[in-house]
Amino acid sequence: MAKFTQLINKSDAPVLVDFYADWCQPCHALAPIIRDVSKEYGEKLKVVKVNIDKNQQAALKYQVRSIPTLILFHKGKLLWRAAGVQGKQQLMQVIDRHVQ
């Protein structure tokens, strides 16, 4: 948890956190979209996947009530969050507002 907190607080690039679970079918549908988005932005965006079954403390801290949940942070500040599968274009529009 400390490493995760440090990453979202200290990263120069915005950090997109994908809270997921292995048994979650919508999470599996979102995974290739997250991979594509990560490739598109390269070093301008950090993408972190958090398995809620293995990291319950992080899920509790950020009040993840349904999965998948995506949260965009920059220097520790929560910029955006959404639950459910997000389309690639929709996700990129949100990220574009926060990535230089």
C-alpha cells in the first residue's frame, strides 16, 4: 500500500488506476482498452492495475464499490473516477484534459 500511495503522490505523469478482479467479466472486457490507452500515451501516463482481492486495503481507501473502477490521479489529487467499462475514445477524452 505504501508503494502504491507513493506512486500516485510522486509521479510526474498522471496515474490511471484500474481496480479489477480476476473473476470480473467486465474487467476482462476493459483490459485490452486499458492496454491500448497505455500504449497511446507511453511515458505521459502511468497505468496501474490493482486487484481488489489482493489489495483490499486500497479498494477500501478509495471506496471502490463496483468493478471495474478507474481513477485518474495526478500528484496525489483525484482528478476523475468512473465505474464500469469505459470506451477507448471516452477514456482518452478524459485523459487528454489532464495530460500535457
